[in-house]
Amino acid sequence: MTACSLGRPRATQSLLLASRASAAISGRDYMTPDDVKTMTLPVLGHRIILRPEYEIEGVTVNEVITKVLEKIAVPR
């Protein structure tokens, strides 16, 4: 059972654009996994809807995003 849902493809597009912008601000013309991880919380935080039972338990969207990012291996 998932703790949340993320229902729109615009979220993915926004994450891609924000990650590209993060890279550009850092003076690079390419993205890294760190750019994506850095932008995930600001881009997806308001788009994720937690299941009611998780909200009752006090789980936050930020915690869910952080746990997911910790479990994703960075490609080499």
C-alpha cells in the first residue's frame, strides 16, 4: 500500500525543468542526480497527497519524499 499519490505528468515536467534550472544556476549545462534530488522537495511537496491514515499518524509529505530519495540509488 502506498502512503501517497502523485497523479499528474506535469509534476515530472516541473521537476525536470527545475533540475535544469538548478544546474544552470550552478554554471553547468547538464543535470546531475543531485540537481534532481535538490529540487524534488520544493517541486513535489505540494503535489503529493498523503493517505488519511498516514496523516493521522503524523507522517508528513517531507518525510515521505526524504525516505523515497534515500532509497533511490544514484545511477553511475
